[in-house]
Amino acid sequence: MSNIPAELRFAESHEWARLEADGTVTVGISDHAQEALGDVVFVELPEIGKVFAQADAAGVVESVKAASDIYSPVGGEVIEVNEGLGDAPESLNSEPYSAWIFKLKPSNVADLDRLLDAASYKAAIGE
């Protein structure tokens, strides 16, 4: 059974989004996603300054099983990426909710309202 923190919002494509106190949004992949992928061996990060619409492909997570696109759960400008994933991509497996992938300055915070809450995400993944 996956760990699904109640304070996060989730995209149906298995990314999580956390609204920070400064108004930015931190993005990562869910525990369910990392379990499905298996051992993560590489993460292609988006470029700082790149602007995405909600649900745009923003990067790639590669595992021993497959490569999977990472989609931006909200629209906005990338303001920071987790460079540590270059040396330790496996942290997405061991710490899916602290090993974030990128941070956005959202263009519309209301995008978060279109994401699933923890209970809805749990139902969506059949848990």
C-alpha cells in the first residue's frame, strides 16, 4: 500500500504538488509511481526558466524497467531543480515525498484545485 500524504495534491499521471508558504509549488513523483517504475537510475530535469502549461511534459524519470515522462501538475515557470538527483536518482525510490524534482512559480494557483486530494488519489490508484 502506498504512502499518500494528506497535505499534497496529485495528478492522475502520479506527480505530487505541494504549495509552499512562499507561493511556489514543489513537484515530485508519488510513492505509487516509484513502486511501479522500480529502481530509478536517471532523472532528466527541466531547465530553470522554462514555462509549462498544466500537464505539459517537463522531464523524464528512467528506471531499470522503463522511461516515464514527468508532467507539470500546475502551469508555471521552473525556478529550481533538484540537482542532487543527478548523483542520487534512487532517492526518488527511498524518499518519494522529500526527493522533489523541481519547483515552479505557478501561473495560476487555482491549477492545484484541479488536482486530486489524497483520498481521491488513493481511490484512483485502487487502494
